[in-house]
Amino acid sequence: MGALESSTGTALDVALLCIGGLLGTGVVAAVVARARYGPRTIYGACLATCAVLLAVSLSFLIDGAATESRHLPIGLPWIGMHFDLDLLAAMFLVIVNLGGVSASLYGIGADAEEREPTRVVPFFATFLGAMNLVVLASDAFTYLISWEFMSLSSWALVMAHHRDDDNRAAGYLYLVMASFGTLSLLLALGLFAGPSGGYAFAEMRALHLEPLRAGLVFALVLIGCGSKAGVVPLHAWLPLAHPAAPSHVSALMSGVMTKVAIYGLVRIVFDLLGPPPIWWSVVLLILGGVSALLGVLYALMEHDLKRLLAYHTIENIGIIVIGLGLALAFEAGSIGWAAALAFVAALFHVLNHSLFKSLLFYGAGAVYATTRERDMEHLGGLIHRMPVTAFAFLVGSVAISALPPLNGFVSEWLTFQAILVSPQLPAWGLKFLIPAVGAMLALSAALAAACFVKAYGATFLGRPRSSAAEGARETHSSVRIALLALVVLCVAAGILPGYVIDAIAQITDRFVGGRMPVQGAQAWLTIVPIDAARSSYNGLAVFLFTAFAASAAGFVIRRVATGAIRRAPAWDCGYVDSSSALQYTASSFAQPIRRVFGTWMFRARETVSMPRPGEIRAAHFAVVIRDLVWEWLYVPIERLVANVATRADRIQFLTIRQYLGLMFVTLIGLLSLLALTQ
Amino acid sequence: MAALGYDVAHLLAGGMVLVSFMLLYQDRMGALLNVFALHATVLALSVAWQAYVQDAPHLYVTAFIALGLKAILIPSALRRIVQRLDIHREVETTVGIGMTMLVGVALVALSIVLMLKVTVGVDPLGRQDLAFALAVLLLGLLMMVTRRNAVSQVVGFMSLENGLILAASGARGMPLVVEISIAFSVLIAFIVIGLFLFRIRERFDSVDVTTLHAFRGDRT
Amino acid sequence: MMRAATLQIGQTLLVLLLAPALTGLVRKIKSRLQQRRGPSLLQPYRDLWKLVHKEAVVAENASWLFRVVPYLIFAATWTAASLVPSFATGLPFSTAADLLAIVALLGSARFFLALAGLDVGTSFGGIGSSREVMIASLAEPALIIVAFTLALIAGSTQLSVIAAFMTSGEVGLRVSLGLALVALVIVAIAENARIPVDNPATHLELTMVHEAMVLEYSGRHLAVIDAASSLKLLLYVSLIAAVFVPWGLATPESAPSQYAIGIAGYVAKVAVAGALLAVFETTIAKMRVFRVPEFLGASLMLALLGALLMFVTRSL
């Protein structure tokens, strides 16, 4: 871990100016949003600013430049505001601004459907600005202020369509959880810096905490950043709040804001806190594995398209946390190169997830914009009506299911390689935990593929199940540009992963004390994470061979035999099937899996009530699913808080004598405490 | 030669664990009794191999007892009892089969951790064989706990015995007297249990343990 | 360099040409066991030739995805099959993808097939796809964990390295290998739609899994899908042979005669495996659909146990 060379350079200054521009745009937008082309201008301004930020941070990252810092004398007089641009921050800036660029493109296209632009556009700009600010913040005060800014602007965006009851409930839960998260972060940073410490990150880095205090800080940071990222069991707000916001904001929240939370976790745990003990990695591995499995099982039970995508965010955050846990374990076991591998796997997945989650949310948003339906049971057949969106959503589904040759597979593969190195770790607990976590990861990957077959099949394939689906039309051209750009990025990251790994690998040295071998030097663009004899993967070769095989087969058959096609009604074993209600719905597709996994996990029960002969009423089928985390964790806490509040309420209604008595007793108590401890 | 000896013993012990899992997987009585016969056969092979490697001829007798008694005699007798008492041919479980197997894997992990921590300094394959024997014992216990039918509980008890014999034969110098007494107690227990099953069945028309539970006097 | 490239192309073509023969052999032996004469060994080739020349009848509301999917499945399966060492290790393409990538390639093929089942919007396609993904959700993790076990034993996830390690005799008889073999055989049966999981020759819709997904396909599309299914069976057989019966594989330094021995040995292994599969399918009955998750769950547990043993005993 090299010494921190920091200098004031241009990249950081440009970035800070752009952020100021974004915040200013937010203020201006409050006035301008009502005008005819107002929203489009604002989105255009955001697009330009984010593009500049993207270019600056990308060039910073690729050059591997030295850290830059800047101290601004605004804010609290004895701290001011510190900003640091190092390689980790540059990578996360790239992710944030990539999301910003694509979301602004979407906004330009979709703003015609937005009914309340004044509630969305100003907060959109400030949301982007705040997220960038969190990544650059380099002292506790700036960090917390930007974090709160980010939470509040996203809350405002969630409440944008506030006339809907569900959205209001989602907003309320989000506000409670966000406040809870900020409170624990506040406690963590305060505990870290201590009564005499400075709050700048540079000063906190130099502190060496005792194990108990470090452990407490770790737990609090995990609660704070974990609740924002969506780690089980603090995930309950995510599937409600993310779908409630407008579609491009959902993409930003799922694809980008959760990553900013991961940035906070990485910054504080890997950078500021010192060498980690083993139990930190055990906690991260358990939480990551449970989140991955639970997230995808929840998603399988869902038939609201956006909520399904939000649950998948929980699953992918679980995968990232598993990678981080492995990195911590290897760092504690002093196996630097393996820690670097796990860390790169986690960061690669951060990038991948932001790409394909944004892609999927834009697709879902496009579908919602034209059909006003989020329920997959009322969609269908959209591949004929929205060809570009369908193609982009297909690429996104293949990517998120970790199938080669796209990018999701590469990060999952790297995580598996890191798991295979772990027998070298001496700790006993890890020897049993890591294969179990590996099994959970494999299980969640297979279930994710199943879930996306369901999502894509029910939404885009088959026949339309409602008139809304029949009347769907393709989206606006700028939305299509955003979708296709993300498709290209997903494919590129899958085929040429070596370049991405090299860009990320520079970060690891300072944080975990090791480095992966340089991928650019490998022959034929293969990636070799550890050793050529150990494992290697060549995305380009796989892609080319598959493409060649498919087209060769098609070409040869057409030449040698025949290319004739005849259209006819579907065979369907000879049944004449005229109703589109007879095809499989999303919940019927998930029924076998619901029966295998859902019976014990969610107490899933199906009830069928058939009319007796002679009755005219319709048959009724219902599936009841219980969320056990909600019932066992949140509801008891809520009841406890309500009870305590009701009891404490009595303090409001005491007589004057009782108030005096209260003060008297407290005073006597403190005096006797003083007497005892002197 | 020694390496091959260790490897074959290790493989047979692992085979016992595998067959214990197969016992947990069965859902029909006939198949269960067949797999139990297989369990006893693998035990007999393992004990015979130990007799060969340790050069201890009395273990051949143990192997023969295991083969004759537990692989042939007892399963066929149990099959006759099942037929005569007209017991359900389906094995009823309290928890699902998938969950039972997951708990089984956790039990194997537990026995490995325990044995490897307790027996430091012994040769590595011996430690693993002891761990496997403990695992077979625990899996037999798991089977007794998660089955509702008395016959399958008896089979679980028998596989537990097999685990004990596996552990005993792995260690050197176990005298035959203990073997005969174990076999005798098994035989007597089997006769008693059979008698009880017959009487219970006559009295209550069923050997399902949950039905019998209702007749206990001190039930709250 | 030229030699390596020729050998790789040879392996790629060999698996393509041999796959229908394996299917034909299994069918022939099953028929003989059922006291029938059965079709000739070359019948699958004739079937493919016939289907390819027929006009493809496509449903009116099928999309472009429906017509592209057969080629995608074929390409993914063929890529995976040409990566498994059949008669030689150390071929150049084998560094492009390791065992985990092969599992994932088969996963992509299955993903697209399930989508194709849902495309036309009939209930039979739905039943096939939903059962297929249920089976896959347990079979694929079991396969990945078997890959873990093999990687921990051999120190690499590359199939060539694993096969070379198994041939070298350093392995010894390990319990984890036995457990991995049992788990792999169970997964192979499930993934190739064989009895007891699925019946490849059924005409009853309610017992179909794979057949239901491809119900709407005809003509050259069906031919390509059938070729892909045969390739998948050959892939699993080659995988089991390369890992558990690796003797006879040629290495990069071998003389040309060694390659001839390798090819002959490979054909023999495939024939024996086909015979064993036919005997197994004839002696066992098909399971109820909801017994299959327990079956695959058992395979997952055994694989997990094997991997656990490897993790724990690695440093002993």
C-alpha cells in the first residue's frame, strides 16, 4: 500500500465544477420545469454535465493517475469540506455518470408521458449531483451531508406520484429506513473519529482502533450502508420504493445508488479501518449469501415487473457482498493476490450490475409508458410490437442470468475462481462457510436464469393478455439510443473483459495489498485470473465460435437442403386454442419452483375454490405468500416501538408536582453517581 | 500396498455414508429394506477388509455375522412382518426429504469438525474414517427422529449399530466377545420390538407413532 | 501450431459426427432389451437428413426469436462439446473456456430453449419450460459444485488439466470423487431428459418436459434441435469419460499413433456408456414430476458433501 500522494489537479476541479453545475441545474429546474421544453432542456443539461464527468473520471481511471485532493472552506468552519479523487472514487464516478447519462437520455425521450415534471426534474438533477458528491467526499461531515442529500432527493422522487396509496406507503418506509441508515453511519463515523479526532478521512486513516471499537464501527457501517444497498434483513424498503419512482429514477436507484452505498462500505471498511479480523468476512459472507438466495426467491414469487427487478438488485448486491467478504477473508489471511482477485470480482460485478440493471429498468419503463401496466399477468406478445425494446431486454436478461459470452458471466466466474482459492485459508469456520456460500451462489445463479425466463416470457413472448398489451407501441428514439448503448456496453464488457479488469486492478493494490496479473499481456485476449494452468477464459473466442457455428449451420442447411417456411396456426397437439388466457402466466410458470422452494421459505399456499355444479360464480385461485423477514423482524420492532411510544406518552400529562419530582429525582441521581465515581 | 489399504478402507467408509444418505432418501418400505441390506453388505465388506489389512482373523467372523444377520436375515424377517401386519408401504416423514438430507449434510460436517479437532496427531485417513463412522451413527439417529413409522425407526436403529461396528473395527484390538454381545443384543431387541409391534398392531390397529402418542396417559 | 489446430478441428467435427450414432446406439440397445429389433444404428442420421429437407411450419404468432433459437442452442452446445477432451488433452481451444464456462454455455442453451417454449403462447410450451427451469434450478448448482470438487482435487478448472491429472495416478481412491461421480451421473440423466426424469420418447403431454418445449418445431429447426440434444448427451458422456475414465487420452507431445489409440478408446468409452444408459433406462421407471426435485436435491447434497470433504481435508 503506497503512500498517499495527493496534489491538487485539474480532474478534481472539473468534477467539482460539474457537480456544482448539476446542483445549480436542479435549482433552475424548479422554475423552468413548467415550460414546454423545460424538462428536455434540463435533461439535456444533465446529459452534457454527466458526459463531461464521465470523460474526466474515465481518463483518470485509465491513466492510473495519482490522487488529487481539494479542501474548500465552506460548511463547518473548523472542518471545511475535503474532496479526494483517487482510483476507487474515479471508478465509482464512472458508474454514477454512466447511469446519469443513460437516465438523462431516457428522460429526454420519456418526458412526454411524465405527468408531474415539476416534482421530478429538479430532484433528478440534485440526485445526480449528490451521488457524485458522496463519491468524492473525503471527510465525515461532507460525506454525511451528501448522503442525506442523496437520500432526500431520492425520497422526493419516490413521492413524485404521491396520489397513489402504495407510493405513499413506500415513501414513508423509505424515509424511516434512510433515516435509520444515516443515524448508524453518523454513530459509526463519530465513534471512529473519537472525542479528539479529526473528521477528515486522511486523519481517520491514520488512527488505529482497538478491536472492540473497530468491530463496533464495522457493524454500524454495515447497517448504515447495507440498508441503503439492500442487504437482507434491511432490504424491506427497496422493493417498495424502487418501483414507486419514475422509471429512469428506478434505474438510478437500483443501478447506481446501491453502488454508492457499496462505495461507502468499501471506503470505510477496506480503506479507513485497519487490518480486518476474520469475523468481519464471516459476517459479510453470511449476509451476502442469504441476500443472494433470498432476493432471487422473492423475485420468483413476484409478478410485478419492476418489483421483480428490484428484488434482483438485492440478489446482485448479495453477490457483490460475497466478493467483498472473500476479499476481507484473504486480506486477513495475508493472501494478497487472492484478495485482489475477489476484490476485482466484486468491483467488476458492481459495474456489470449497474449496466444491465439500468438496461432492464429502462425496458420495463418503456413497457409501462406505453401500456400503463406493470403486472406481467396483463402483458404479453410485446416482442412483435416493441422490437427494439424486446431485443434490448433480452440482452439484459441474458446478461443478468450470468450466461456467456456476456458480462454477467465474467464477474460470476471470477467470484467462483476466488471461492476455489479459499481452501488455503487457515480458519476452520471459513472452511465450512465458503463451500456453503458457493452453493448458495450457484443456486441463486440458476434461479436468476429461471426468473428471467419467466419475466421475459410473460412480458414479451406469447400472446397479449390484455388490450393494453395489444395496443403497445415502440418507445421514443432517445430511449432506444440509451437501450442500445447499454446493450453494446454489456456485450463489450463480456467479450473484452481483460481491459476492464486491468482498469479495475490498479485499485486493489492500495486496499488489499495484492494485484492480479496484467490481462493486457495475455495472448488472444484471454483473461487469466491466477495462472494459465489454473483457469482461463476467452470471451471473444467463445462469442466468435458461437456466432460462426450458428450462422454456418443456418447457411449450410439453407444451401444443402431448404430454406422454406410456412406459417400456420400453432400445433398445440391438435387443440384449437383461441383464447390468450389459456397460455401460461407468470405465476403458473413459477408454480413448480414455488412448490419446491416456496413452501418452506414463504409458507406459500395455493387455494382453489371451484363452483359446485349449478353455481354460476367464477372459479377462484389464490396464492398466499408470507414474507417471513417482515413478519419476524419488522413487525415486532414496529409493535415494540408503538408500545414504548404509547407508554412514554404518559409523560405529556403529568401534574406540575410530578414534573418537579422528576427533575428532583434526576438531579439526586446524577449527584450520587458523581459521589460514587469520585 | 499400505496406501491401497488405506484408500480402500476410506472408500468403503465413504460408501457407508453414501448408503446412509440413500436410506434417508427412500420413500417406500420395500426399497428401504433393500437399501438397508446393502448398508449391512458394505459394512461386512469394510470389516472384512479391515480383517485382511490388520491381519485379525476374528474380524472375519464379525463380517460374516454382519452379512448373515443384518444383510440377509433381518431384512427378510422385517419384510415378513410388514406383510403380516399390513403396515403402510410408504415411509412417512415429519420433515420433507430435501430438508432431511440438508440436515444430514450438516451432521456430516459436524462429525468431521468434531473428529478432526479431537483426534489430532492420528494418521489422516484414520481420523476421516472415525469421522465417517460418527456420521453414519448420527444419520441413523436422524432417521429415527424424522420417521413416523415404527419399522423405519427400527431400520434407523440398525444403521446406527452399523456405524458403531464400523468405528469399532477401524480401531485395532477389539475383541470378539463384544461383537457377539452386540449381535445378541440386536437379536433380542429385534425379537422384542417385533413382539411389541405385533401386540400394538393387535390392540390399536396401527403402528403409526403419532396415533399411538394420543393414547399416552400424561398428555397435556 | 498447425498440428494443434488440425487436432482441434478434428475434435470439433468428431463430436458432431458421433453424436447421432450414440443416440442410435442407445435406442437400438433399448429396443433389443424390450424384445424388439429396433431401428438401425444409422437411423438418426437418416432422420436428420429427412427433417432438414422438409419445409418448416411455423406458428402464425411466433417471433424472430423462435426461428433463431434452434441455431443458438446448437451453437452453444457444439461449442461446449468441442471443449471437452475426447481423445486428446491440451488442444488450443480448451484454454478459451473451462468447466464452469461449459456449464454456463449449457445454461444459455437451456435459457433460449425455455424462451422458445413460451414464444408461441400455448400451454404445452409453458408446461415444458416451467418444468425445465425447475429441474435446471437444482441440476445446474449440483454441476457447479461437482466442478468445484474436481477443481479442488486437480488444482484447476481447465478440463484438459483435470483429465491429465486424473491420468497421472496421483489421485488415489477418494470419497469425494465417488460422490462427485454419483452426483454427475444424476445430473446427466436429468439434463439429457432421460428416464427417470423425463421420457425422450413419450407422446403423453403431461409426462413431457423437453418434448413439450419443442412441440411447435418442425423441419430443419427440429433437425437442428435434435442434433443439439444428441450433442448434449455426447458431451456429458465425454465429460464423465474424460474425468473418471481418462486412460487413453493423448497429450500434446504424443506420437500420431497415440491419437489413433485415443480415438479408438473414445469411441469404445462412448459405446459402453451408451449401453449402460440403455440398460439403466430399461430397468427403472419414470418418476413423478415432484419427486424429481428430491432426486436432484439428493444429487446437490452429495455434490456439496464431496466439495465439503475436499475443502476440509485439503490441508490435512
